[in-house]
Amino acid sequence: MKKTVYISGQITGHRFYRVYFAIAEIKLRLQGYNVVNPAKVCAKLPRGLLHEQYMSICIPMLKLCDYIYVIGTKISKGMEIELSKARINAIRVID
């Protein structure tokens, strides 16, 4: 059974986040992972939701995964939350 990985990275305030998430998704798929890409999900949600509302959608997706893959060098508020939830749920960080 394929392992599932969640992509974590800055979305809020990052102009090109969709591109970075897409590149990460391709890379991970080529390595044989099932990939959960929250950037795709967030792109389909209504604009103007609160950060907490977006996170309330993303965290359950993360909990379905075996791994979390962090992209970028800037740690955002959302990434901090995702990494904290990953630790609590024994989801390993991969690079």
C-alpha cells in the first residue's frame, strides 16, 4: 500500500504558492507517494474565509497521512499548526 504524504508550506501571503505546491506534488508522486495537496483544496474554497476556517479543513486531511513534507524556508502560522498536529498524531516529517 502506498504511503500518503501531506504538503505543508506557506500559502497566506505567498504569491506563487500554487506553483511550489504543484512542483512538490509532482516530485512526491514520482517517488511513489499518494499526495494530499492543500493548495489545490484551498484554491477551490470561497475567498475570504478566516485562517482558522481554512485550517479546520486542512488539519483533518493531514491526520489521514503517514508523512508531512515541508516546503519553503519561512515557517508560517499554518505550518506551525500543521507540524504541531503532525507531532501529536505521530506523523513523520520527510524531506
